[in-house]
Amino acid sequence: MENYGRNIVEIPLEKLVIVASEERDKGHRLAQACASYVNDKYELLYSFVDGYEMVTYKLIIDTDTEVPSISRICFPAFTYENEMKELFGVKIKGIVTDYNDKFYRIQTKTPFLKKGDK
Amino acid sequence: MSEIIKPKRTIIPFGPQHPVLPEPIHIDLVMEDETVVDAIPSVGFIHRGLEKLVEKKDYNEMVYVAERICGICSFMHGMGYCEAVEHIMDVEIPDRAKYLRTIWCEFSRLHSHLLWLGLLADGFGFEALFNECWRIREKVLDMVELTTGGRLISSVNKVGGLIKDVTPEMLKAMKETVIQVEKELKPVANTFLNDYSVKSRLCGSGILTKEEAIALGACGPMMRASGIEVDLRKTGYAAYDNIDFDIITSNDCDGYARCAVRIGELFQSVEIVRQAIDKIPDSEEVSVKLKGNPKGEFLMRLEQPRGEAFYYVEANGTKFIDRFRVRTPTFANLAPLIHTLKGAPFADVPLLVLTIDPCISCTER
């Protein structure tokens, strides 16, 4: 059953809203969404669960690409999207409750965008 | 013709410092008279950016950062990270380590739920009940200290298993402790579930229906108290696939149901620890040697005391991991909390905030 952790499907940006709508219509729950900054690109993950089953959709986009919010389809997405926006600087458009960079009270702007020195 | 007078709206700030909040979270409560009509939460007062440290710590050292995300959920944060990396590296840890992880997970659940019950009792002014919950919790913490060396930050997990084993005497002491805890819990549970003053504060407050719980992404006891039968321990991580237990749910969907589910889970944890101690195999090894560095990605899900937690690890084949992401249960339960606050009387706000069992340290990892 733990193979759900590898069930990661890459989708193009234009399919994000369609996929989110389909998952919502099936009664699946948005369990998490997050961003990563790998090889100068953003990787966005959206995980939907149905009981113990889970599918994660992955978007790989350039840093200047605008991403539509899915918070009008799945309301809980607004917290994850505010987080992606503030920590990574992902350009997300149309968040239902947009905190305008005040969700996290942090001093550094988009602190997760810059790679740390190893 | 009489003029319709719209009630005035007032915004009342709740937190970040409030008697029911041990940690800082701020909620702007939009009020019409005594009724909450909207709630806007904001977090970030103690955001530490621990996930970012994964770029500077090698993947073995990162275990100690992961378990410092939060004191209460410490053991399982370390374990969640280790299990994710172990999946990427295709590492099968020894059975004895799996059972010990299961036992310590349930000890974590016991002390977390007892902490919450105490805070809830304190929230509605039942100080004797608060004292009793925390007194019992001390026994659990003493046993965690005896077996791991730390009361909250145990530092026994490592990628590939555990750092230390326990002696047969320790296992015996653990079993005796849970039996004693179960005995002392019964009158406490009876008070929580049957006392008039407790029922009058919790019954019918903060309703979250099954459909709303799914739509709003609720998790853990918050979700199970809305009649959804999902408990990630049933996915069989650690040694849970060899443990016989039922998922505790309630269809009442209110604050009382959330309390009842957590109380049921306390007794369930006692039973799981007993079963695990009876079934733990004798072996000399509690870890395996690792070869190479992790490469790949994995999303691990665990049932933390507060609910479903996610651990995403993306590794590139070096000793440094590209991304470590933790989605904590409190973060997921923020949207359901906003929903339950809408329409609630102002006096119920502190208790409703408590019924999600907020852990801000986890949320602000």
C-alpha cells in the first residue's frame, strides 16, 4: 500500500485546473501541495487522496511562469498556495484568500528560492 | 416602514498570545454582535525554515533536524523522514526496529493526546481534570526517557533503523506502564465523556460534517470525528500491518466527538503497545548498513497524533537532499477550523481552536 508515495504523475500547466476539478468531482481530498526549486525550475506537487490511495500531480515550470490558483476548486489550497508564493516566489494568480506576502511573518523575501551553500 | 438595521461588524484579534494557546497563532475574528461570521488566520510568528536546512545537512544528519520540528511530535517526524529516505533507497529495516518504532509511536500518541486533554480541561476551567491528565502523562514521558534517553527529543531513529535497542527489562517496564496508564485513564475518560460541564461546552459546538471534512481537507481525529474511517496506520508502515486494531470514529461531527475519538485512541494505543511488545521478535540487529546515497523521490504519509503528516523527500544521488517537505496535520486543519468558527458564539472560540489540537511548532517548521 505504501507505493502511493511513488505515484507521481507529471502534467502540463494547462491541465492543472482540469485535473483539480476532476479530483474534486470524484470526491477526493486535496491532502497537500508544495513547491521545490530544483535545477533553476519550480516543481509543484499537488496530492489528492481517496482513503488510503493517493495520486500526486507534478508540474515543472520556469520561475517566471504564472500558475492559476486551484483554491476556487479546492478551498484548502489557499494555505498551500500562499506558502508556495511566500517561501518560493511562485507566481500564483487568483488565490481565494491571498495574504499578499503576509501569511508567514518572515524577514527574508522568498527564502527558499535561493539555494544554500553546501 | 421600519428600517432594516444591519448589525455592525467588529474585528476582534485572537492571539498570538492567548491563555488557551501555548504557541502563537493569530486569528482575526469578524464578529456580528457575539457571533463569529468570518475568521482569517495568520501564522508565521516562529517560522524557522527547517526544511531549508536539508541543503546544508547531509541526509543522515537531517534526521535530527526533522525531529526538532516539534517537541510533541518529535519521534514521528524523525521516523517519517527516515521512512521516506528508506523507501527511496529500497532499504528494509529489521523487524525488531519496526516493532520498536511502533511502540514509540504509540507512546508519542499517548503523551500527545494526554497533553491535549489537559489543555482542553484547562480551556473550560476544569483544573482538577487538567492536573490528572498531565500527571498520567508524566508516567508516559518517564518511560520514553528510560527507553530512549530523552523525554521529548528521543534521537533514536536513523536512516536504516534505530540507533539503540531496548532490554527485556525495559519492554517489561513499558508494558507495566501502559497497564497502569490504562487503569488511571478510566476515571478521567469517564469524566470527559459523561460530566455535565464538559458535555455542555462541547456537545453541538463546531459542527463539521463528513462532506465538509472531505471538501476542506480535514485530517486525523478531526476527520474521524466526522465519520470518515481513515487511519494511516492501516497502510502498514512500521509494524502496524501485524497489529490488530479498529479505526475509532464518531458520527457526531462536533467538539465532543473529537474529544471522544482521542480518548478512544488513548485506550487503543495501550492495546497496540501491548500487542507489539508481545509480538516483538528477538534479534541483535535494529539497523542495516546503507550503501550509497539516496536518489529519487518519495511521499511518505504517517498518522501523527494530530493526524495525517506528509514527508516529501527528493534526493539527487549526493549526500545532500534537494528538497524535504513536511505537511503537518495542523496546517491541513486550518481550513476546517475557519469553517467551524463561522457561526460560533465568541465564547466558544478558544475551545473550537483547541479541538483541532493545534501544533504551531509543526506548522511553522
